Amino acid sequence: MNREGERLINGIVKENPTFVLMLGMCPTLAVTTSAMNGLGMGLTTMVVLALSNAIISLLRNIIPDRVRIPAFIVIIASFVTIMQFLLEGFIPSLYSSLGLYIPLIVVNCIILGRAESYASKNPVLPSLFDGIGMGLGFSVALTMIGAVRELIGAGTLFNFRIMPESYIPCAIFVMAPGAFFVLAFLTALQNKIKIAGAKKGKDTSKIGSGCSEDCMNCSDKGCAHRVIDTDSKPGETLAQGAERREQETEEKIEKEDN
């Protein structure tokens, strides 16, 4: 799989911002009273995330390191303002539903986190696809949560009636507690699938870690499988170096005892 495709899959599955990384919980729990609201917030965030990632990556060698966070926020805020005007002008009903949570995209930890951990260290095209992947993962998660809450709490889906007229809506699901119930259920379902896959011998260890095994292009500086220790031999990772030194220490102790 090419690097761009890997970034898409990473954001949707391996590092899904909502179900795996548990980021951006404020809009996740607040605006997902319906599937349309969830989809609208997710796609709006995706556009901001993708464009800000691309611009930050383009300017990564120009922005001074000491002011990188304020610079990132200014870039993100510019795109959020543009999206706010577009929604207000062309989709006023969605703009009214999302309300204050549109400008709050500026401080969404998903966007700032991807800017700091990936876009500021990688070329433009992979950064763009990283933003699209993360945004799609966020959109899918919010739409799923909103769909479940709307279906159970109102009997509709995207404002179309699904349940029969005799169905009595469970109103708590379109209230604040319903967001926690649905998020907990969907997260537990994901973990159940992961555990079931592990029992069948499938390698599910990288779901949630975001590890693509592409160590040369990985942005996770703390990964024990990627970081090169200063005391390690050439080409030896931190984990391998630690294991080798532990074995050498044991051999040295055995020789001293003999």
C-alpha cells in the first residue's frame, strides 16, 4: 500500500480519533443528536484538518520552532472562519444546529495534534491525506453515534422516519446521557471485535497503535520499535538495544560468578 493510502486507513481504522484515540470528545458528545449533525460536524472538521495539514506541511521549514503552536492556531482559525461563513451562507440549518461548536474546531485537539505530530514533520501530500483520513474517521464515528441516537431517540434517520408510528422514542438518547451510552457501546463493540480477532490468531496489536511498520516515515518519536538509541549498534532499535544490553549484562554476571 502506498503512503497516501496508508494514511487514509490509519485515520479511519488504526487511529480513529473517536473510537481508538478518544480525542475530540466535546463535539462528539454534544452535536451528535442526529446523524445529519454528526456528518456535518465531521465533514467540516475534515476540510479544516486536511487544508491546515497541507499548509502547515508546506510552511514547516519556514515557521520558527518557538512560535509554531501560535502559527498553527492562526492557520487553523483561518480555515475554520472560512468554513463558518460557508455554512452560514449555504447551509444555515446545519450552521444553527452546530452553533458554537463550529468556532470551537479551532481548539479541537485532533487538528492541533495532527499538525504538531505529523504535518510539521512530513511532506505536503502525505500530510493532506493524513488530514483526510483522520477527518473521515472522525466523520464516520460522529455519524454512527448520531445515527444510533437519532434512531432510538426519535425513530428517524437523516430526518426520514424509520420506526413505525407505534414506536415510542426513548428520549434519553437525544439527551446528554445518551451520547455516553452510545459511545460506550460502540467502543465496547470495537474492543470485542479486536479481542475476537486476537483469539483467532489475527494480529490486532497495531489497531489503536497507528503502527504502519513504515519506521523511516513514522512520526512517533517515542516508539520503541523505531527510535534508535545512542548506545545501540547501527540499525538497531531502542527495544533491540535494550534486549542486547540486558543479555550482555547477564553474561557478564555469569562470567564473574564463574
